[in-house]
Amino acid sequence: MIEFRNVYKTYDNGTKALRDFSLRINEGEFVFIVGSSGSGKSTLLKLLMREELPSSGEIIVAGRRLSTLRHKDLPFYRRTMGIVFQDFRLIPNMTVFDNVAFAMRVIGMSSKAVRKKVPYVLGLVGLNEKARCYPKELSGGEQQRVGLARALINNPALIIADEPTGNVDPRMSFEIVDMLNEINRRGTTVLMVTHEHSLVKKFHRRIIEIQNGELVADSGPEVDYYA
Amino acid sequence: MLSSTKYLIREGFRNLWTNRLMSFASMGVLICCLLLMGSAALVSVNISSAMGWLGDQNAVMVFLGDDVTAELSDSVKTQIEAVGNIKTIEFVSREDAFASIMSKLSDDASMVDALSDTAEFLPNAYKVTFDDLSRFEVTVDQIKQIEKIQHVSDKRDFVKRLNGINKVVSVVGLWIVGMLFVVSLFIITNTIKLTMYVRKLEIGIMKSVGATDWFIRLPFLVEGIIIGLFSGIVSFGLVTYVYLTASSAVTSTFTIGIVPYSSFWWIVLLGFLFTGMFAGSSGSLISIRKYLKNDGGISND
């Protein structure tokens, strides 16, 4: 599903963020990406979301060569993935319901579809009672569940979670990862960037470690449909 | 599609309300600029109308030779008309001219007596006005070429000065209006940019879930258009009030009339609405351009 072939990324200021980076992630996998800050994790995600282009090398996601995507194709490419942010990225003056519905409306779904789908997804993350609350009335864990619901709402084939537990207390962190695990069990590929080793240890999934822009350890694909 | 449109328009109004302080500031700025622009335009319109009026007063008298008979004078008239640029041409017989002079002199009895009651010493004449005063000299010279014309009363200097003032007024007026438009666009763009900064988060989320550029742009566009329309309506109301008040005051004081509002109020209204909408929507589009141009803006930097 995701393939990095000898990817180099050097920023304009000379920072070498990724060096000869190659990686293959199959459909339906759950992958932890670990590494200290500045190791190149963020660059990896930026390249995946096609916010940045590699300096050289090729990235292929679900059959699409990202380097050939045009600006106007980007929205449609991004609709195939759901993104969960460390800082939640909820819109403060919108209710929980509207924050999730926003992601549907933005891609032009009808109000009817929104009314049907949002309560269902809020139910999945256990937040139906909080639908009318505003983000500031929720705990960090609850806010991240809203973020998760928003990432899930358009049925993406891939979930990218960028340190989703970074601003959540430990007990809630476990719950969040458990939810991602459950989402993965239903067939969605999950990519989670984290530096919390305790969490990584608890869930026995594939672990990829990056250091100084290079892949230093890979526990190997756990599901390989192409094998 | 319909539900998206409805959603986008609602979103535009919601943004307007959420950022009401900024919306209010934008409207204030736009109203000020529209008022200045409208006033400049109205003053310019009135000055050029007054110029036109003065120009009409400045008729040229074409005096015919003594030997010109009634038939001949008709042929002279056709020749004058053939020159072109003639607005009106009116025959003033020596009797009419004499009566007009007598009435002006009626206070001075001795003069009236001295002139007795003969008009024979006065020539017949045509009173001619021109369409385009800037071609005054050329036209007068051409008329002078016509046979049987004795003399053309020629007030070149006055006309020259009039033309000069008219040109300056319209050029300066245009410059003022143009500059004010650029200034208002600049201020609106910056005001909307400030709200845009606050909404960077929203735009980033929209991008991350795959909103197209137009979907991101439209609520801002709706917002700009509403700001523009509202400012246009308020400016129209204010200008109408001031113009009507001022024109009644001016008309009761001076003889020179102000251009009646009823003849062009709809141009003022349309002008305000279009300029407001244009400024508002271009302001929005310019300020959001930066956020849409690059592919990033999703994750934190």
C-alpha cells in the first residue's frame, strides 16, 4: 500500500531529513514509527500527506506515484487518508458534532448523510453524549477521540496518527491506541508515530525505527498479502 | 451540490459572525472608502455638468453681412451646419437684437432716444453653440471661411480656460477614485488576512480532509461579498441623505442647479454595490491565495 524507494529529502536550508529511505507497508498493517525528535518522522508524514516532495526517490501510495500528483489532484488523494494530530486540531467554536461533520461537509457530502453518519462514528469512539459539547469542555483523551472520529468519518483506507497520545494521560493513551487497533482489525491500515515505548511494547505490532533520517530497525511486515 | 452551496453560504455568514469584530472593521474601512470615492465621483459629475452649462452660455455670435437676404441667410445656415460639431443654431434677426438691447438700456432714456427706433445699423446673426468645446477654435476658424459672414464673436480665452478646468477636474477625479480603490483593497486584504491567520487551523484541517481549493475559498468569498454588499448599501444611504440635503441647500442659495439625484441615483446604487462587492471579493481571494498556493499547511511546522 505504501512504498518508499530510496527516498532522499533535503530541505532548502540544507537539513538532510531523510537519507536513502526505503520502506514497504502492506494493506491492513499496523505500524509504529518510533524515533527521537528530529529523526525524520515528521518529514516522513509530510511526504506521505504530499505536503512535501522528495528531493529524489519515489513514493507510491495505493498505486499513486506522489511525485506525479498535480495540485488539483491533492484533495482527492488526501480523501483516501484520515489524519490524527498530536494537538487534536479541533475547531474551538464548533461543537463535537460539527467538528466531525466538518470533514464530511468539506468533501461535499449531503446534510442527510452527515446526520446519519456522524452519530454512528461518535458512537464508535464512545462520545455520543458529548455531541453538543465544545472542545474546551472535554478532557484531552476525549478531544483526541473526536479527532479520531473526524479521521474515520470518510472511510479512509489509511489512518496516519502523529503522536496521538502526546497530549493525553497514560490511561487514556492506552485507550486511544486500542481504538486504533480496533480500526485496524476492521481492515484499515494504521501508521502511528510515537515515542512512547511503553505503548509500543504493549501492542505487539510492527515497529519501524528512524534515526538521523535513516531506517535503523524494522521488525518486519506482520501481514504480507504479497508474500 | 445544492446542499454544499447552502452549506457554503451558511458557513460564510457564520464566519462573518464569528469574526464579527474584523467584519465590522472591514465594513467600516470599506464604507469610508466608498463614501470618499462616491463623493469624488459626485463632485466630479456636478462640476462637469456645471461646465457643460457654462459652455452652453458661451454661444458664438456669427454676424452676417448687410447684403445677406433671407434666402442667402438660409444657405449660410446650411453651410455652418455642414462644418459639424454644431449643437444648436438659432437665427437672431436685427429686430430681435435691437429689442434685446433696448430692453437692457430701458433705464437710460437718453440712450433710447438717441438710437431712435431703427434697427438698421445692426446685422442679422446666428447664435451657435457647439457640441465639443475642445474643438472650439477649429470650428470657429472653419465658420470664418464661409462667405457672406462679416464677423464671428470669438471668446477663445474663456473657452480655453473652461476646457482646461474641465480636463483637470476629470483627471484629478479619476485619480482620486482610482487611488482610493487601491487603498481600500489594500486595507480590506489586510483585515481579512488577520482573520485568515486565526483561521489557519481551519484551512489546514480542510486541506487534510481533502477539501478542494474552491471549497476552501468559497466561504471567504461569500464573506467578502456580504461585507461589500452591506458596505455598499450603507454608503448609498449616507450619500443619498447628504446629497439630497446639500442639493436643497445649494439650490436655495445659488442659481446654478445641482444635477438632480432622481436622474442618476440608480447609477450611484449600482456603482456602490458593484465596487463594494468587487473590493470585498478580491480582498478575500487575494488574502487566501497564499494559503492555497502551497501543498503544505496541514501539519505543524
